[in-house]
Amino acid sequence: MCLKSLIYFYLATIAVCVVGDCGPKLKYAWGDALQGTDCPGPDGTPYPRHLVNRALKSTWGQSRQGRMARVLDPSVMRRALLDAHAGYTEGVTKASSGNRSARATNLPGLTPGNTNTCGGSRLCRTRYNTTAPMYGVSLTSGQPVTIVQKFPDLLQQVVFEVCESSECSVVRGSCTQTYVPYLFLVLPLGPVTLTGQDYVLVESGCVCRPDPMQ
């Protein structure tokens, strides 16, 4: 009995380590095609590359044939997404504080970002980066879905931003994670459109909720 328990513990430890090497583990999405396609799915099975290739050829292949010859370098797309996010963050901070002190300076690594400001001060500390999630939870059905990712032909990259603090600075309150729905090509074919798209929530920043008792 003890031996069986040890075996289960060992297998669970391996599974956690494998998932940990698959990229950021978000609440509703995990895996990162930018770091490889060996991340196991929710049931422990390998990423279904054969199903992704078949779906791309049968469902979206004809509409993409004219564009496949000009595939954008994934690193270029990643830089564009991070620059756009940094520009948005800077714009929010600049509008509220009139300075450029919160501009991200160490991209493309995980970078503190500004989600909510008051008088130019950060209320909730965050970090952000890009990811090309391989699995997610459908917002419409609540069921796990496989997000179509094929390096480098079709990478659905997004920016995520997660809370790094639970309490607000400057004012007394709590930091609450926010989410935004992204529309992905998924397997099995999603209920949103006939082209197999479905919504998955992705972390989008923090909101400071002041303590009403202060």
C-alpha cells in the first residue's frame, strides 16, 4: 500500500514538473508553443499535432494558401505585442502622472507593468509577457480545448499580465486579477463559429479594490 502511494506521488511530481516546463500556467490556459510542443494535455496525452495539421489543411488550409509564403517571424510578432503593451502601459501612466517613469525598460523578459494608477503611483504590482497557449478552458462551454498552434506557420500569441501583489499600495485595498476573452482557433471545433473558434479567458492585469472600511 505504501509502495503504491509512493508511486502515485512520484508520478504526480513528474506531471507537475512537466507542466512547469511548458511555460506560464495561467488560470484558464497553459502550455506555450514558443517553448516547444511537448506539453501534455489535461488528460496527460501529448499535444495532438496530427489533428492540428489535419484541421489546418481541411478547415483553414484553402483560405491560408496565399499567405503561407509570408509567415511573420514569431520573435518579431512577440516583440510587436510587447512593445504595444508597453506603449499602452506608458500611455495610461503618462495620462495620470504626466511622466515616463513607468516605461518598461527590460523587455522582453517578465516585466512589471502598471494596471491601475492614482496620482502616478502604482496600486497593484504586475508582470507581463507573451505566450502562445496550447490548451485552454472554453468560456462558452467550460470544457478543455486544444488551441491550434503550429510553429512557425500559425502561432496564436497573446499578452498576459498577472498580479504580483495581493494588497494595493498607497491606499488600503486588495488587488484583483482581471481577464479578457481571446478568440482562438481550437479543437474540437468550437461552438462560436463554423471555423472552429472559441473564447478563452487570459489574465489582463490587476484592479485595486479599496477597503470600504478605511
